[in-house]
Amino acid sequence: MVFDTLKDVEEFYKSYAHEVGFSVRVGQHKKGNEEISIKRYYCSREGYRKENVTNASDESGKKRKTHNVMETRCGCHAHIVVKLGIDKKYSIISMVEEHSHGFVSPDKRHLLRSNRRVNERAKSTLFNCHKASIGTSQAYRLLHRDLQNYYRDLRIKIKDADAQMFVAQLERKKEVNPAFFYEFMVDDQGRLVRVFWADAVCRKNYSVFGDVVSVDATYTTNEYNMKFVPFTGINHHLQSVFLGAAFLADEKIESYVWLFETFLKAMGGVAPHLITTDEDASMKAAIAQILPYTAHRFCMWHIMEKVPEKVGPSIRKDEQFWERLNKCVWGTENSDEFVSQWNSIITDYGLMENDWFSSRYEIRESWIPVYFLDIPLAGMLRTTSRSESANSFFNRFIHRKLSFIEFWLRFDTALECQRQEELKADNASLHTTPKLMTPWPMEKQCSVRYTHEVSSKFQEQLVVARDHCIVQGIEECEDIKIFTISSLSGKERVVQMNKTNMLGTCSCKLYESYGIPCQHIIQVLRAEKQNEVPSNYIMKRWETRCKRELFYDNEGNLLDEKPKDPREVAMRKKISESHNKFEDIIQMAKTSEQGMDFLYSSLSNLVEPLQKITPATRVAKQEEYESFLGNRIPTEVDIHPPNDIRSKGRSKRIRRSKDKKEPKKKEVSKMQATSGS
């Protein structure tokens, strides 16, 4: 191939790389007669980074942590080299097509670094705001009044149809992808009182990460005072992941019974091993009834969050009190130790008559970590930061004044953002390599099998095993070897290892709590000359490729996100690219008056031909609203918002496309369930 300029070469190779699935790094060049005669373009994973010894410690001489540094290069040889010919054009003189690594999948191509750039339209907007000293917050405030008026008119327009439009939105999702699940209930006055939904990605995530689930019914209600109840899990990057949600008109036991029955139905009847909730008596009763074999624990974050309001101002400001309480709650390793420390705190701070502390002690087995050390993966829900993270995510789109449709618009966008974060983490784990801290093969093994986030946790254990764990004694009892290990904490740990399959348990219970081999087990494996961690220790849910397997629901639907309507996607792409191209042309033309005159006359000449293709039509306000909402505003309403009480008549079941041949609608009972599954 021959190119006029180096810019053409770079654009071509980057475009080619984007289609294939790799990123480009611009390499060295040689000059001759003040012109670049030879230029190289590499795969971004070419070569290896040099170890920078001088950066290994900071100014104080202390060694910095480097185990979180990710290596992007792997010695790939793919490249092109171009040379300037006597005709002043560049031709490719060398090309290596083969890569030594996997390519980025199509859904992650937008994350390729060499293809990310700020388009001219965005630059123009940023520059104009900057010149006017307008930040994004100020720009928003300038539009805020107009937006408020628009939303006010929108709410008035959809008020009576809000609930029906919400259910219609769910039905539309199911039409696009049959693996989308939803169910709802209306009362005898046709008011929406219960609704649950989970899309295909939620259901797939539950198939992989459904062992531990958090359910939170403490969120601010919507315009109709309904409770928003999300189900949250933990994915292979240690991120909170959405598994489904519901709106409930009340917090009665029967409402939660319906919720958990519907959740199980959506998830193929598979119950979680552990579920954490807030301290709701109705929810507790429903879980005992519907999920009898699931361990139920209360969320520690909600309980600990209430402590400041349950003690006096002097205790609230006492740092030693908080230090002792946190150590007691989070750090004790057996029930006797917890009871001893708790009683000591209660006595020392005069809290014997405090009813709240007394009642928390009575239910200690439902929230103190030491009482569920043996429940698999229970440790994952111990941290307050996880609950805070989930709480922050949901509070972005939960607001007391929001209608159903406004909620859905915010929710859909926020969920897409959450899933983009997982996609970024997937991309990083697949296409970069953690910096290794030891030459041990098991570290290399786990850096490949685990995601970066889990690999980092394993690496922490491995480094402590190397530096601080010593085998103090070994006993044998038939097929079991019993190791006594000294550790950094000063406590001796006991590891019981099966000599046949090299599987063992440790008294620290870290593997049971988090699913990652602890420092003591690692040291025993090393002592037994095991170069790699036995595969039975590596939980599938923590592996980089844990979601590669195909999952189906009970009706045979593939649990995966289906592409949107290809025509709609193509149209949106054309609109976006047209905007960007137009801004590029303006930036090009505005450098001269002649250029702008040419652009203006060219655009003027386009108007008449376009009018012949698409006759000008005035868009009605209702059509504008429907376009914004992505749904039609119905003229007849069968499903009413919870506060829209009808004076007479019974509600009817909404007719679906599959029901349209029925001669008439059927009456519903006092509490009619309508299924979208």
C-alpha cells in the first residue's frame, strides 16, 4: 500500500487495528533531508517495559507498593514500517500480522486507547464554555429552569398513564429479548401495587454470582410512596452488580412473600446460599417461609450507621470507643472473644440500660461476622464500603418525587454505567498483566486465572506467606497432615491438609469467608512442594473468564444481552457521526472566509433536495414526549398509579400481543398477578 502522508498511514493502521481488536503505539522514525524517511507503528503490547529501579522507593526511602501496577506489554511483534519513496509517498516495507495475545472483543473496542479521542464537537463545546468561564455545573444551572418546566409539563401529560407506561416499557423490553423477566400485580381498583423485573444480564449474573445476595428495602420511595427494593450481588471484580429490583406498595409479609417467590421464579428456582437484608421483621418472616435453607443475616452497615444516634455526644466523640467497638465487631475470631469485648465496652461506657445496644446483643448471631465464619463467602458482605457503594449507586436515581417513567429513564442509564465499569475491568484483566512480586509459579498461575482485583487479594496473602509465615510443627493422622503455622498477627494457625488431593482447611477461615487461599494454606502448599494452587481451590466465580459459558433460562432463552434494533442502532450511529463530521468541517472551514462561504453555499444547496426526500412536518408536543420516553402515551388506561383511586369498576388484565385474539377481557380477582415471564 502507498500513502500520501504519515497522517494517512496512522489513520489507516489505527482503523485496521480497531476492526481487528488491538491498540496502536506510534514508534520511532528516521529522518533524511529534514523529512521523515522511515516510520514505525507497533501493536501497543509490543516489547516490555524496563524496570525503573529509581522509582522503587519514595523520597523518604520507604519502598512503595508496586503490586497493583499492571503490565500492558507482552512482547508482541505485530507492526508496520513505512518508507518514503522518490515519489514522496510512503509505502509499507515491513508488516507482521500475527499477535502473541488475544484481541479485544467487539463490545470492548471503544476502550482501545489509540482509538479514543475527543471529537471536534466536544472540543468546541468545552472551549466555548471555558472562554465564557462556564463550568459544567453553571451550564446545567443555565438550563435548569427550562428543564424544570419541561419535566413539569411531561409529568402532567403522563400522570394518569404513568404506571401503565412503566409496565408497557417492561413488556417492550421482553419483546426485544424474551429472556427479560417481569411480573406485576394490581389491586381490585386497577392500581399497580407490586412489580419486579430482571433483565437477561441480571439473570446471567445471578447464575454466576448468585451465591451471596443483598436485599435492601431502605431506599427513598418514589412519587407514590412505594418501596424500591433492589437485589445486589458481587461480581468477579469485587464490584456490586445489579440482580433485579421491585417496587412494593407496602411492607407487609405477603408483599415480601410475593417478592421472594417471584425472584426465585426469575432465577430458575435456585436460592442463594446467603442473603443479607436490613432489620425488617416482615422481610425476615418472608425469607424464613420462602428461603428456609438460605442463611439470613442483617446488613452490618445499616446497624453500625445507627450507633452515633444511640449514644451520647461525649461517647460519640470518643475515638477510643470507636476503636474498641470496631475491633469487637469486626476483629473478634470466636464468640467468647466477642462476648467478652462487648460486655467490657458496655460496662466501661455505662450502656447497660441502653435498649438499642441490648437488643443488638440479643440478635448478635444475625449480624456479627464471627457467627457466620462457616457460611461460604459470608466475608464478602462484611465491609461497610460495599454497602456504601451500593447505596451511593441506587441513590443516583431514587427520588421521592420521581414518577415510574422518570425513574426508568434514570435507572436504565445508571445501570448501563455500572455495566460499563464491569466491561472496563474485564478488558483490563484480559489485556494487561499484574506485576508479579515473587518468582513462584503459583503467583503467575493465579494472575492469569483470577481477575486483577482478586489476584491482588491473593498476592497480598502470598507475600505475607513468603515474609512472615513459618511452619512450626507437623503431625500426621492417617490421610491428614496437621500443620501449625506462625503468622504476622502473632497467633498460631492450624492447617489440616488432605495428603491425597492437597485440599485443606485453616483455622483462620479466610478461604471459607472470601474464597481465596490464605497465607497459611499457601505456606503449607509450598512446604509440600506444590508449585501451583490445586484447581479445586480456585473458585470459578473469581476467574477472568467465568462468564464465558452460555446460560439459559427454564424456557430455553439465552441469558445474554441481545443487540438493540439494528435499524435504530444504525440510525443513531449515522446521526452521531454526521454531527461529528459537520463539526469537523466547520473547524476546517472557519480558518478562511472563502472556506466558510463554500460551506454555507453547499449547505444551502442541500435544503431543497432534502425537503423532497423528507417533507417538513411539525412535531406535536405529544410525539416529542413519546420520542423522549421511548413509549407511546396511551389513551385508555387499565393500570393505574397506586394513588390514582378509581371510584368504581374492576381492573382488567392488560392484553398482550399474544392475547389480542381473545374475544373479551377477563375480570381479575382482588389481587391479580400478571406475568411477563
